[in-house]
Amino acid sequence: MFNRRELLLLRAMYRHDTVTAAAASVNMTQPAASALLRDMETRLGFALFSRENRRLHLTSQGRALIPEVLNALAGIEAVDRLAVDIRQGALARLDVGAVAIAASSLLPPALAGMRQAHPLVAVTVRAGIALEIIEMAVDHRIDLGIIIGAPSDIDRVSSLRLAPLGLHAVMARDHPWAQQPALTLEQVADAGPIVLAPALPAGRATRQALEARGLPYRPIIEVAQSSAACALAAQGLGVAIVESLGAHYAERQGLVARHLLPLEDPVLAVVWSKDRAMSAPAQLLQQGLAEQASACLQQSTTPRARAR
């Protein structure tokens, strides 16, 4: 029912909210874009947008279409990239999804190892939260994903758990606690920590751990990424509570990390579609990710830093 031009315009409207800006982003004039939107609404039999204060807002019917519009365009663009790769001599493509902290820690060395064996493989890395990456795997938009997610969500896809995770306190080297060999969750909670937002698996685990021990949940700052929590701690704004990958990242940035407690949920895992065979490059990348996780996180539950 939709052609590519119409899909591109719908995506642009979703991103920009005004016909003028959306039309410019897809190289159309404003009158042509308005006419195309009216034509789509006539064919569909319902309104895609409502006008408020000179801006167009998606109706509930229009919002219902957007996920499939984005998926359709992602598929079309993937075919375009593959055609370019074939024309330019690349033998294969590997699409990888990764949560931000994994993309900056585990993925680069594992990807380097894969590229040594498969130098002609064209790689695309897509960022997202765990649930988005799982959806990408289910829809075959990625070949392999790296997530920190709930075990129940991972059951929707094939998966391999890479390493146990824990919660860690991260602080600047000149913080008064930096010289202490161990910290407790109680200490960090009383100080008012920097935490990951509860919408994230590790943030949810932090809040649950505090509540289970009757400790106050009074963060001074909530953030959406472990790297951001580490950056704030580096500026002396407080002690951050992050998961094991975040702690590994922090130590690479010259910060101090102390283990607080182990976790059973969330888990660090690679995921892929249940009904899609894994290519040789994807298998090699999976192996490299497992090796990197073992090397990076082997101390995440060591007695040296375990809190009581």
C-alpha cells in the first residue's frame, strides 16, 4: 500500500512534526509533501495527523503505523547496503546490535578479531536498549546482539550468557573512599549515589537491591547510560552505582571501582533470532565476545571486593 517515497515521508514526519521540515529532509517541496499526506489518508480511510498550534501530531492510528514503517525502511535500506556491498566486492554483511556500554567495551576487540579472519565483511553496529535489540533480533534486523537484560526477555530469542554481573561503586581517585579496599551497599546508599534509571535493567536491579535491604533510594542523579554515570563520578559529583561492564569501563578511564554485590538479574548475553542460522563471521564474533567478557569481568564477583 505504501511506496518508498511515502514511507520516507512518514518517517520524516515522525521525526520533525512539521511538513516543511519533513519535506526538506526527504528532498520534497512542502506542497508536494502535503498533497502526498492527504493522498495517503484518503487511501487509508483515516487521519494520520492532527494539527495543533501549527504543528502536525500523529493520531493514535498514525502512531500505530510508525513501528512497521521504521521496520520496512530498515529492511529496504539493508537490501540497498547489501547490493552496494556486493557491487563493491564485499562478500558478506554483519549487522550487530549492542547496548551502549557493551559497544564501548566488549565489542571493539571482539570485532577486531573477527575482522582479522573475515576482512571483507561489512559491519553495521546498531545501538539500543536491551528490549530494542531483542526486537531487532526477532525481526532479523541484526545477526547478533549484545544486551544487559532480564532472563524472561532473553527467552524470546536464542541466547548465550557471557558472564555473571554485579553492582559496583565507581568514584574518582581522589574520593575519600578510593583508598578503602571494600565498600558496602549501605555506605553508598547513605551517601546518595549516582544511579542508572530504573527503566534500565541494571538501574532496576539497583533499586530492588536497596529496597530489599531496607535502604533508602535517594539518588542525587539518575542517568540513562553507565558511561554517563562514570563521567559524573569522574567530575567529583558523587559515587556511581553501575553494573560490571560499567565498572570495567570506569577502570579503563582511570576511576576506582569497588564490587558491591553479585546479580542474578539482569544478565549479560548475546542474542540472535531463533529461526536464523548464524553465519561464520557471527559465530566468530560471538566467540570473541565470550572471551572478552571472561577476561573483562572475571573479577566481578571476587571476594577481594565483595560487600557483606
